[in-house]
Amino acid sequence: MAKKLFIGNLPYTATNDSLGEFFAEFGEVLSAAVIMDRATGRSKGFGFVEMTNDAEADAVIARADEAAGLELEGRKLTVSEARPKAEAR
């Protein structure tokens, strides 16, 4: 089953492709999305990666929690399991 990860502290230059390529080093990536500000078209500094394998996704979370952590373009990333989207009222 696929697991969706929340990725925080992304560099503002990150793209969907660069995010997907970075996480592909840790396992198969189904999708990668950098969240963009509609008004400015600039990254909001976070995104989501969906990985096909739960064990690989858990390994990425554990790796990010280590002292060395994960860095993309000099920024230390925060990685956690994404929470489900809140339902609209």
C-alpha cells in the first residue's frame, strides 16, 4: 500500500520533478508535489511525496529524524506521515 509523506522546509527552488528525483533514491515514488502559492506562483516551502512501499516510506522518515537528517539544496528537510485531508463542511 502507498504511503503519503509531508515534506517541510523545502527550498523555494524545489520543483515537483526535483522533489520526486530526490526521494526516488529511497524507493519508488508514485507522485511528488510542491505546494505553490496561487497569488505569487512561488513555492510555499512544503510538499507531499507518495511512495509505493510503506517500509521504504518509514525508512525515509527514520532517516530524516537522524542527527544528519536529509538535506535538499542545503536545507534540512522535515519528513512525517501526511495527515488525511480534512473534510469540507
